Amino acid sequence: MAASLEFLWALIGLLLTIGGTFLEASMAIPPWGLLDRGIPIHSLGVTCQVGAVLLVGCLGGKNAGALSQIAYLILGLTWLPIFTKGGGLDYLKEPTFGYLVGFIPAAWACGALAFKAPPRLEFLAFSCLCGLAIVHLVGASYLFALYSSSQELLMAAAFQYSIAPLPGQLALVCAVAVIAKFVRSLLFY
């Protein structure tokens, strides 16, 4: 992929990640009683942030994915309030910061895998699952470094930040794979 196209995808990925931080992921659950009460919308319990990270990897490739997440971290650590709870260097003490760091290798790995073969739905989903696993591995490692002195705090944080959001994030993986397949088909790559 040309450098200018990678830069464009990195910029799109940065904007999607920032926007996804503040956008709650939801889905419509059938049966839809349009005449009775409309379409019921249910929260997945997560934001679209992780989905944006994986999507830029699937669409822009490994370099665009990693570059977008490096830019996201730099902007957030320079006091722009683009992280969930704000921004600044104090965010290094937040238990979720490890997951944000994990966005960089996750986007890179997702992008590397997504472009190894033609964009089939199951292959794109696999690349997203690998990226999600990396986010959680890096995040859990950061939690371990923060809470290694207290097993209770470590287990509570691991449940809150890794286990509880996992079902919603798996739904996002499915959505990202479908969106990536559709967009890559439209763009002929």
C-alpha cells in the first residue's frame, strides 16, 4: 500500500478511535415490533473504541493501524481529553492504560493478518480476534504490574476490564469483520 494511502488510513483510524471512545456500542434485537413499540436497542456494555482499532487494521493494514494508535496515545498523554476518563500523563496510573497501549500491537497484528490472504469474512474475523487477544494480554499484563501486591485488586480489575466487556467486544469483532469485508469489496482490495 502506498505511503500516502497508509497515512490517510492512519488519520481515519485516529478519528475513528477518538470517536469510538465516546460512542456506546448497541444492537437491535429481534423480534421487532415496529407497529407496537419500535425497534428495541440494547447496549453491548462497551464503547466502539476497540472496534475502531481493529477496523483500521483490517482496512488500512499494519502500518496504518499501528500509526493511528501511536498518535492516539500521544494525543491523549498530552492532556487532550480523548481517553475515557480524560487525558494527560496521570493516565499512566489508570488500570485501563495497559489496554490502550495494547491497541498499538493489536492494530498492527490485525492489519498484518488481514492482508495475508484475500478478504474472506472468516479470515477478517480471525485477524480481529487475534487483535482483541493482544489488547487483553497487554492490558492484563499492565494490571498485573499495577496490582501485583494485592491479589484481590488484581482479580477485581481483571474481571472489570477483561472478562466483563468480552461479550460486547466479541460482538464488535463480528461487526468489524462484516464492515471490513464490505468496504474492502467496494474498494477492490
